[in-house]
Amino acid sequence: MAFVSTDVAFAFDAVAADYDAPRRRLVPCSDAFYGAALELIAEWGPPPAAAVLDLGAGTGLLAGLVRAAFPDTRLQLVDIAAAMLERARARFQGQSGVSFAVADYAEAELGGPWDLVVSALSIHHLDDAAKRRLFARVRGALRPGGLFVNAEQVLAPTPELERRAHERWRGQALALGASEAELAEAEARMRHDRCATLEDQLSWLRQAGFAEVDCAFKAWRFAVYSGRRR
């Protein structure tokens, strides 16, 4: 059985055509969130023609930002939702050094070795055991010195803090122009979420053998964290 369920693929395929338009409304800290991921990559310093794997790449938003910042990177985009990857293909049309794979990365071979593995708003669809297995597999797929960056949705430490985080997210999204219909659709997709706390995920990275594990950015439910292969 796939760890990223076919229900998740169906849910995201259904909204693929309109997925990118509300991103800035539904991720209120969007610029700082994705910016932190790019800053981590820049600080690490990609080698020439770095091989990059994007897990749960969706429409290619993060991969596109990586390519814009580091034009000589070679990208492999993986996602279980075929329609989302079709949008990514359109984003990268005419560009060389970009490949695509429709696959459940929780089960599929990750290939490699990769210089950099990234993910954005995807791994939280795995249950905790699958997250831990994936972290170990990512480390194994990285070259020595390679970097893993995850821009993720995380669970608050307590139910009350989680309730407050959700209300804060709704308020910020509405202030940015999101409609109640958009929020309802987003909340329906959230039923597929299996979020874990930031503290747990940093611990799991260390247990998987990552070094220099740290969180570079956190704004309520959105966090960007990383680790390097020794």
C-alpha cells in the first residue's frame, strides 16, 4: 500500500489547474517561507551543476525558485499527482536539465546520489513512521556533504496551540483576500494531513544521521528546517 494515498493524488489533481493562483493567500508568509529555503541553499553553496531532487514537487513552485536562483542546477521533480506535474512541465517548458517522475516517493527508489533534496508542503501527508523512514532514505540518497531542506507545515505542540495556529492562518488568509470558498477547499485538503511537531521532525532527522539539523524559519504552522549528510 502506498504511504502517500491515492486519495491525496486525487485531491491535488482535482485542483491542479488553479493551485498556484491562491498560494500567496493560503501561505500568508509565502515570501519569507520560500525565501528561507533559498537562503539555506545559498549558504550551503550548491556545487556546479548540482543534482537536485524535489519530493512532492507539485506544480514546480519550489523547483522553479531553485532554478531561478541557481540556473545550472539539474532538477528531478517527483509527485504522486500526475496533473500537478503536468503544470510543472509547463512551467519548465523549453528548459534543459529538468526531468519528471509520477511516483509515490514514500515507496519509490529515490535514485541519486543527489547534492540537494528539497520538499515543500508535501511530507506532512505521510504518517510519522513513513516520515522517519523517508528521512533515513533521503540521507542515504545524498552525497556526503549534501543538504536536505524541507519547507513544511507542522503541528503545534498542544491542541490549544494548534487551534490558535489554525485561527491565525484563517485570519491572515482572509486579510490577504482569500475567500471562504478557498479556505473551505484548503481545509478539505487538510483532512489528508498527518502533520508532526517541529521538535519531533528535527529529532527524527538527527536519529537518521543528519548533522547540523536546525530550523531556519517558523511562523505558526509553517517551518523550514534542514540537515546535512556528514
